[in-house]
Amino acid sequence: MMKPPITRMGGKSKLRKEIISMIPDHTCYVELFFGAGWVYFGKEPSKVEVINDIDKELINLFRMIKYHAPEIERMLEYEFSGRDIFEEYKNMTIENLTEIHRSVRFLYLISQSFAGKGNHYGYGTNSKPKPQIFYKGILNDIKERLRNTYVENLSFEKTIEKYDRDYTFFFADPPYFETAGYGNSFKEEEHLILRDKLKNIKGKFLLTINDHEKVREWYKDFNIKETEVSYSVAKDKKARGKYKELIITNY
């Protein structure tokens, strides 16, 4: 299984084997909320694949890896993990940068920050910096994996409308409900729009989300599987531990 080049809040690194084992037969595979892409990079390629995310900088990163991986590696080859470099990248005005330079900036900030949020420089006394982005050749496999993939920067509604067929499989991993830490606002209204869209698709879907009584009520007409995941990335020790999550399908 391949590893994605970044980590993201709510990434499916610990659930992806279980999710992949539940993917049904399909022709077109669509991820509505791509994030780090743990499931996409872990599964076997489908005939047609689509990755989508509303985060423009995230999608720009994967677009640039797809088309310009060697140049990204060249620009990062002699960088190192440093607080001043981190702050310099963080305070850059992205409107003045090329798409390639934007992708380098984003990759550096996400990989060298605490919990992959890009806000605060990540450091420790019992762990090394994340040096993988400074190695030449690390992006080549990712570039090859992206070669035959459509990369979209659309709302989840538009993505569903464009790609829904009876042979399409949608993987949905939205920001969790009433859970802190996500950079974008995804409230009950958005969750209900997603539920209604998924309810009426021609294809199949698998959705992962936190175990919440409202979520259970929203999806009571679908198949709900309970699972448990351990989270260790948190400043507060009380926030670490095992949490219940739901895997919801219409098949």
C-alpha cells in the first residue's frame, strides 16, 4: 500500500484496510473529500478514478505532483526543517506565487507542522522531523498513481452530479460532525445536503463519520457498521484514545 505525501486531520490511515475490503465492484471510483487520500493511495487502481476536494491549495498540490513532480523535488531538495523557514512559507502571499511554488509551500507547511494542520511548526524531543519531502524520487510513485486520475476542485454536490452513474462508487469522508480541528466549516446543514444527495444516487457509496446520535438518525435507512479507532495526535492527553466511528453504506 502506498503512503500519501501528507497527513490531514481525520485521515483514514488506521481505517483504510477495513474500508478497502468493503469497496464493491465498480467502474468509476470517486472520492468526494480527498484530504490526504489514504484510501485512494492504498487501494488497487480502478478503471476510472476521480479525486475531489474543496481546498484549492490541496488540489493544486496533487495537480502539480501529477504534472511537475521533478520540479517540486528540485525546489525542496536542499531545504530542511526549520522554524524560520516554516514561518517564511506561512507568511507568503500566495497570489504572488506560481502554481508550482504554491504546491511547494503547501507541502512544506503540512509536512512540517503539528498534526499536519499547517498552522504551527511541529517539533519534538523524542521524534525526528518529517524529512521525506526532501528526498528525490519520493514523489515519482505518487505522480504515476495520479497519471490516469481526474483531479477536481468542486463542491461535493457538483462532483456527485457530474459523476453519478449506476457503475460509480463514491467514498465520502466529510469533516466529522460537531468535532473541532477541521479547517473548514461543515455544519449540520451541509451534512444533511450530503445525506440527501447520497440518498438519491444511482451508484453506491461508503461514508465514514464519527458516531453521533444525530448521524445515526440521519442514516437510519442505510447499513451502519460500528468500528473503533485510536487517535494519538493531540496536545491534550485526554483527547487521545479510542473513538467510535461509523461506516455507512447503501449496499
